[in-house]
Amino acid sequence: MNHDPATVPPEVCGWCGLPLDEDTLVLATVADSSVIHPGDPARDGRRLILACGQEHLAALRERYESRPFRPVEQWAGKVARELAADGGLSSADLAERTGLTLAHVEAALFYRTQQSLRHHVELHGQPRRLSESE
């Protein structure tokens, strides 16, 4: 399928941002617990990185390899993918669909709640506490 170059953004080096072409493109995958593939759970936890040469690819690899792989972050992503597809799932349903244990699903749900609260606090400040009269 041919794409009009004016409507398709060029791939760029993840390190320096220069546009890539077939002569300069080098790529690899690195472990990244924040990556959840929309349709292929086997590709969860792997980030594709693109660079304009081996030096920038090495720099990108080093950046990602220095970031800790957080299993709970990946579990939360797997749970989020299933909830997006079918929002009315129990923890047991989520465990079955994701292949996680029930304990992992519960940890993932707690992690998602904590992340949402943290994001809310960053945007709006501390949540207001309700008084007993409210």
C-alpha cells in the first residue's frame, strides 16, 4: 500500500529526532514494562526503538536498560487492555483473560488506582476531604 509522504509522518531517531530512511535506520527491541501491545499479549513488555546509527541505538538501549522493569506496571497494562475491551469484568475474569494470578490482578488494580490518584494530585493538588456533615 502506498502512502502519500505528505500525510505519513517520517520515522525519526529516538535519540536525536532526525528523520530515518532505509540507509540510516537501525532498530532493536528493549524490555519496557510500560509497553502493552494492543492486540498481541506476547509482545507486551518489549519496546521497538529506532535510531539513525549504532551509536544512537546504543544510547537508547542504555536509557531503557537503566529504567527498572516493574512487573506490576505490566500487569496493570494487561488489565487495562482487557477492561478497555470489556469493562464489566470481575477480578477472576481478569485473571483468566490476562493469564495473571488473582493476586497479580489485585496488585495491578491497586497500582492503577494509585497512579490515577497520583496523576490527579499532580494536576489538581491534594483531594479535598469530606467533612462528616457532607
